[in-house]
Amino acid sequence: MDALTDYGYALQRFKQIFKKLDIELGQLDQQLNLGQLKIMSQAEQSTTANKLYQQAASGESLRALLNSLVTARGHWTPLGTVAEIAMQMQQRVNELCADGFIVLPSDLEHGLDGFLNSIVPHLKPQGAFRTDYEGRALRAHLGLKN
């Protein structure tokens, strides 16, 4: 996971949630101190902030907190090379486990373009990425009468 995580970006996101928290990348393998935990407990409440606070209070390192922040978010998170991720997605389509995907890139500035430019070209030839639709509306695509 470490090789795939941009800790600089993850720390920026962390600091957006906990605006008053003074923390640096040099603390990756350390637990947060009591002062830092107090600041976290006073942050604007959200599910993400609460989850991260609970993890920090239980003694997890900053690295673990940042990994938690930029991964899963309750969704399937494929890992691997571009070809491996495309294969995993294709497998889910082939096995009728999925007929579409919601893409939630952790890096909104670059992540979606990266997905569109690298993964999608692997999916199109296999028919796992739709290039056109049956009709102009969802009803037509689903074979429903107007």
C-alpha cells in the first residue's frame, strides 16, 4: 500500500478536515499526541472526521490514518497495475457482479483523468465500457416503453 499512496496529498486532505492540527509527514510512523487528539476532537463533525479521530485515539499511526483516509471509503478499491485493475473490473462485468462502476478517485485533480486515460482504453475492447446507448433516455436503454 505504501508504494501506491501519495502521503503528501493524503496529508493535505487530512489537514482540510482538521484545519487547526499542526502535523507533518515526518510523523508518519508516530501516534498523535494528546494535544493533537484534543484538536481532532474539536474539528467540524463528519463521519470521516469521527472515524479518523477514533482510529487516532486507539493509537494508530499517522500513516495508518492517511491510508484509511485515501482508500476504500466503504467501496471496492482495486489495487494493481493498469492491466490488473482493468482485468478485475472486466471480471466483475463478466460474472454479472457489476454492470457499471462508480469511480471515486482519491485525487480529484488527477485521478479521474488517470482513470479515463489508462483504465478505460483497456475496458473498451472487452465491452466493459459502454461507448453508446440504445436510445436517448434511460427508459430506452432498459428496454422500457415510453
